Amino acid sequence: MRAVLEGNRVSRISVRGFAVASATAVTTVGAVVGVASGNSLPANGDNLETTAADATLLADIPVGEQAQVQVASLTQQADAQAAAADASARKSAEEAARLQAAKDAEAKKEAAEEKAQREAEAEAEAREAKEAEERASRSAVREASSFSTQSSYSISEVQAIARQMVPGDQFQCFSNIVDHESSWNYRAQNPSSGAYGLVQALPGSKMASAGADWQTNPATQIKWGLNYMNDRYGSPCGAWSFWQANRWY
């Protein structure tokens, strides 16, 4: 009988010791998870007291259910650790995504600025090329005084003079106006208004500012007409656009 009691005592002590060890392990895991979650470790005395209390509680549970309690506790702690790890991973992923988005936005901004700069440079180069072409065209035109005077001029001769005096990119517009106003007749006169010459200056005497021979010299009339179109409309093409809209200029 004594032997049986002693055997039971040993079993009870063993179970209690196992319970203390298991409870200590569970408490230790809980402390680790608590630290990972931002909680501070309890003082050594509290920890020992908690461990002892847990061990006592575990020892009071029937032997057949102790393993289930231990497994459930460890599973709960593992789930808490996994949740903490997932939260940390999500936070790291969100921060990485934020940094990448900022980097992508900066790269996009730099690319847009570089594109705008290239387009501005290309536009400036095109403008300079056009201005150079216009300067070359203007330098190539002849002054009215460079043409020798004749007693009369054919339409082809008048047109040839105009081609040498009017910039190439403006000649067609100038020619369109002259076609409608005088059909290239430098002596054309409107009987009702008194408009005179290739460009039908009104009155014709206005052309005296370009030369005293305005009545008989088509070069003088072309000079005056070209100056008039440039001053009032910016160019012969500007004058032609106005003429098309209003049937006069």
C-alpha cells in the first residue's frame, strides 16, 4: 500500500514538474510574442510568480487534458507570432511601395522636363532656320532702283521684276492680289474710284513716296505695294488672307 502511495506521489510530482516546465515554456513564448508586439518584459519576480501560478493551474488539470491545453496554448502563441510577422511584412511592403512610387514620380517628372527642353530646343532651331531663310530671301531681292527704266513693260516682264523684289515665300500671295486688282497691268486705272497701278493704290499718288515715276515704272509700284502690305498686314500673305475675307485690302 505504501509503495502504491509513493508511486502515486512520484507520478504527482512528475506531473507537477512537467507542468511547471511546460508552463514556463508557454510563458516564455508569450513573453517573446509580447516583446514582438511592443510590450515590455515583466520583472523577474512577476515572471516567476506567473510561471509558478501557471504551473500550479496546469498541475490541477487532469493528466489526460494537460497535453491538449499545452498544444492549444502553443498554437495560440504561434498564431500571434504569425500575425505579428504578417503585419510587419505588410508595413515593409507598403513602405517599399511608397518609396518606389516616389522614385517613379521623380523619374517621370525628369523625363517630362527633358522632353520639354528638347522640344523647346528643336522649336528654337526651327525658328532660327526660318529666320535665316527669310533673311537670305530678303537679301536676295532687288531694289526698285536697280532696274533700268523702259518705255513700256509686258506682263511677263512685270512679273519677272516682282519675282526679284518680293521674297520667295510671299510671292504667290502678292501675285494673287495683283491678279485680282489689275491683272498685272501697271497702267490699270479704276474709272470710278481712281485707284491706279498694279496694286490699285487709292489714290494712285500715294505711290509717289516710293518714287516719282510711280505712274510708268512697275518696279516703283511693286516697291510701294510691298511696303504697304508689310506695314498694314505684316506680309503679302497677311494681306491676301484679309483680301479673301473682305474682297479688298
